[in-house]
Amino acid sequence: MKQRSGFTVPEGSSPHAPRPRVATAAGQLIGRLTCLTCPGSLRLGVRRLLIHCWIPLIALLPVLGAASLQAAPEVSAPALAQEAQQIADCRARIAVSAPSIDQACLRRIYSLPISAWPAPHISEGAIWSELAPLPAKPPEPADNPGTPRKIALGRKLFEDPRLSASGQIACASCHDRQLGWGDGRSVPFGHDRKPGMRNAMSVAMSAYASPLFWDGRAATLEEQALHPIEDMREMAFTLKQLERRLDRSDDYPAEFARVFGDRRITSQRIGQALAAFQRTLVPRFNRFDRFLEGRRDLLSDRQLWGLHLFRTHAGCMNCHSGAALTDNGFHNLGLHFYGRAREDLGRYNVTGDPADVGRFRTPSLRNVRNTGPWMHTGGFMDLRGVVNLYNVGMPRPTPRAGQEDDPLFPKTDPLLQPLDLHRTELEAITEFLQTL
Ligand code: HEC
Ligand code: HEC
């Protein structure tokens, strides 16, 4: 088991973390005692007290020192040992898979710092990193900083149907803000209403995806942006024609000059602006981030149970881990239709490696409630259906007659095994997914 250094933000160091309130016994004592010696100080805060009443305060310092020492709450060794025992009991009680769970214990354990949560169940060979809030800004390449003007140009290009041969289809036709930055369909339709081959993935978390696409055929967001323009099922244009069209337009040459310093419109610059815009789409600091940062009351009992199962018995963190909830790896979930009409060999089409037949990229699960229908096929209309299929270990197609010696026959990832979870547990996982 390897731990990858993900986008981990140390607990408590985030700009979003609430400032702790310091109300010590000593502070209260200073307040009370100084009231006696300094008339009118009753309603003053400690800071103002120090300004207005410093003479009596100095006189009282030795007394206060002794008093505050005594006022410090004492935790006896037996009490500490008792608490440790209770926590250990709780850990044992929530460690088993059952139709219900001791909610008080679950809450107690998950109010501890993340490092003290039950360790995720990780199988041999899996690459994972601990769950963490999303950083304030996603990573961006040094040669394409997202300046406000470039982002604005990227948004305009993203929404502009002039990027397609027909002048009818924009990136936003298939990546719609109101549909979780996908298109809400199993597969999209593009040029001449041709149906696409795979589900239009949400681009909200693409800043964290590398490589991109279900099969990882684009290395960077900059490079990816140019693929749909030339894809015959999508925008069916050529980059040369697009450059010429934008060059002759009334608006773009001046806008490119403002962003890049001169009026030259190149496909590389188009890709840079589109990428810079898409990096701004990462969902804002949401409920799950605030939960991870310490607001442990933000998940309901069932959602918390779902999180616990996601980490442990359901084994989801073998592939969905870290701040973005993905290992950015490729896995075979048995959804390739090998040898059938709808066959899709996935990663194999890019690498030519027989081990990659039927493998697809692990998508981020952030915002997953808004990005359905799910999977590269777009064949799952509700999240509960996805969770049910994980519970039975995903499809494991076996070779049919004549396929026994086929070296390309795909094998479902051994990280996926039947989970045998209870109905209530599957419901809890589904509810947890809604919080991401
Ligand atoms: C006709 C629909 C359609 C149009 C138009 C379209 N896309 Fe897509 N987009 C898709 C589909 C389908 C996929 C997944 C394809 C695959 O993986 O093989 C995808 C994947 C992506 C991804 C990869 C996401 C990831 O996390 O890996 C990005 C980014 C993206 N599109 C951006 C764009 C941009 C930018 C444009 C405009 C230049 C655009 N798309 C136009 C349908 C479309
Ligand atoms: C072996 C790695 C692996 C494990 C373990 C795993 N996933 Fe996935 N997950 C993937 C891959 C790969 C995909 C995309 C597969 C495809 O489309 O063919 C995916 C897709 C999904 C999707 C659909 C996302 C979308 O945008 O379409 C959901 C939801 C999901 N997984 C939830 C879970 C849950 C819940 C668990 C635990 C029960 C889990 N996953 C365990 C690798 C994994």
C-alpha cells in the first residue's frame, strides 16, 4: 500500500478554519478581580482592561499568577485512561459491518482529527491518499497563469458556437453549468446530431484530472481543449479553419491582443484560454470541505455512516481518495461490452497494452450528485444503482466459446470484490455521495 502525496491541507492551517475562542479561567479571573480595584471596568474586555486599568492590574499580578494556576482544570490519570478505553471500545463497536451502527460511537470517533479516524481498507497495490479539503486554488501550469482577462476570454470561447463547423455547437452545449458541467444525457449529440460514444464528463473537476478523458488520451487541459473542435461527432471543425474564422471576426483579434500581447490567434492560445477558464469551475469550498476542516456536525448520522463505509468495508478509497476523490488511475469495472456491438476498449485504444483493455479513468466524485447519468457509458440513472453494482463486485464477464485463448479478454479489477453490505449500509453510502 503506497500513500501518494495528494493535495493535503494540514488540519487547522486552512484560511477557512474558524478562529478558536480563548476564554481561559485566568482571563475570567482577571476580569473579576480588576472590577474590584478599577471602577467602571465591569463591562470592559481583557484588551481594554489592559489599557485602562494597568496600575491595579500590575499590583494584582502575583496573586493572579497563583490563582490561575489553581484554576487550571485538572484531568486525573484515571479519567484519561477511562476516556481512552471508551474510545477503544467505540472503535471496536463500529468496526463490524451490520444493518445498524452505534451512532454515538461513530460520531465520537469521527469528531477526532482525521489522522485518528479508522484507517481506510486498502488492498495490496492500490495507490491512495487521505481525504482532505480542496485547496483554495487548483494547480495550474507555470506557462499558463489564469489572469482575469484570459479567464474571461476562455469563458467567451467556451460559450461560443462559432467554435464548431456548423456555428451551432459550443463547448457549453455539452458542458452546461446547470447540468453539473455535463449535459445530463447518457451520451451527447454533436455535429449533425450524431450521438457521441461516451458520456460527456463534467468538467468541474478537470483541473485535478491528469491525464484527461475517460481513456486519458489528452495530457493537459490545454491540449484537451482542442480535441472536441476536430472531433467529427462533436464540433467537426479544423483548427486551421477556426483560427481563420476568429481572425476575421470583429471581436476576437483585439481580445487576444489584450490577453496575449498581440493579435495573433493560434489554436495554442485558444487552448490556453479555455483551460484557464475551466480551472475556475472547481466547486467552491462546500459542506464536505467544511466537515473535513472540523465542522463535524455538518454530516447527518446516515451520511457519517456512509463516509465510514466508504473508507472501510466498501473499499471505495482504493480508487477514490485524496482531496479530489480520485487516484487518476485506470481500472476495469467490467463495463466494456467486449466482443459486443457496444464494445469500448478504453485505455487500450491509447496505450495498446493488453492489460489496459476495458480500463477507464477513475472520475472525481466531487459534485457527483449533479453529474449523472453516471459511468463512461452514461448507463446509470441513479446513484443507488451504482452503489448496488459495487456491492455485487461489478460485472465479471467470462470468455464465451472461442474467447478462451483471447489474450485481450479483459479482466475486472481485482480491487473490486463482492461487498455483501446490508441494504441500510448501501443507503448510507448513497446518502454520503450526495454530500460531496
Ligand atoms: C458534443 C458534445 C461535446 C462538446 C461540444 C464538447 N465536449 Fe467536452 N466532452 C464530451 C465528451 C463525450 C467527453 C468524454 C469523451 C471521452 O472521454 O472520450 C468530453 C470530455 C471533456 C473533457 C475531459 C474532462 C476530464 O475530466 O477528463 C474536457 C475538459 C472537455 N470535454 C472540455 C470541452 C471543451 C473545452 C469543449 C469545447 C472546445 C468541449 N469539451 C466540447 C462532449 C463534448
Ligand atoms: C477499482 C477502483 C475503484 C473502486 C474500488 C471504486 N471505484 Fe468508483 N469508479 C472507478 C472507475 C474507474 C470509474 C469509472 C468507470 C467507468 O466509467 O467505466 C468509477 C466510477 C464511479 C462513479 C460514477 C462517477 C461518474 O462521474 O460517472 C461513482 C458514483 C463511483 N465510482 C462510486 C464509487 C463507490 C461508492 C465506491 C465504493 C463502493 C467505488 N466507486 C469504488 C473506480 C473505482
